[in-house]
Amino acid sequence: MIHFTAYNNEIAHRQIKKLMMQKRILDIRLDESFTLVSTKGITGIQYMITADTWHWILNYLQTGDYEDFGIFPSDISRMTADTQLTCLQELVEQKCNIARIPFLRETEAFVKLRALFRFGKLYFSIKRSDEFMDYLNSKGL
């Protein structure tokens, strides 16, 4: 008999908070469904983000503050389908340090970008479209 266990976002949240409390530099890859959090010696903690957990992570990356009062990582019902794009656009509008990761061929299906912060980096991989490319070009990326 096969037993399937439900993904527990609370456990991932606690692991990430412990890393934050240690002031670790985090590498965070936003994917369409999960966010993968890594640091030296630890790779790929899967974490589902909502608007609240996104702002918690972003605050840590910018300031080093790990306080998570009012954050409910188990409430993943408020996730949106285009979380990665929404997060990237928020950073672009805030004029954060974002750059495209160059690729030799411009025919790549995904555009890769990274944002640098004092306490880590965010990596994005967003499906290429004319509309998205126009947006990036209009913002000088």
C-alpha cells in the first residue's frame, strides 16, 4: 500500500526562518508552483509563497529582519497562478537591483533574471512573450 503525505508548508517555513535567524545568505528560485530556498550546505527547500510570505521573504532579503508575526504559511489558498510575474513586477517598480541573465541565443523559451539583495538573491525564470519582452525593454532590462 502506498501512502502519500501532504506537503507541509509550515515545516519549510520554520526551516527558512531558522536560516534567517542565522543571518544566512539565501538563494531563492521562484518557480510557477514552488519557491526553492538554498544556502551554503542546504539546497532546495520547497516553499509555497503567498502575498504575505513573499513580503516576509523580501523584507528579510532587504533588511535581515526575520520576524514573521501574522504570517500563516499553511494558508496557501491565497496563491495566484502568476505569483512569479507579480513578484518580479513589484521589484521592478521598486527599482530593485535586477538584471537579465544573458543567454547566447535569444530564442530561449524562458527569460532568466536575478535580483541582488544584502541577504540573498532571487532568481526568476519567466516564459518569454512579446508582451513580457516589451515590458522588460520599457524598464531598461
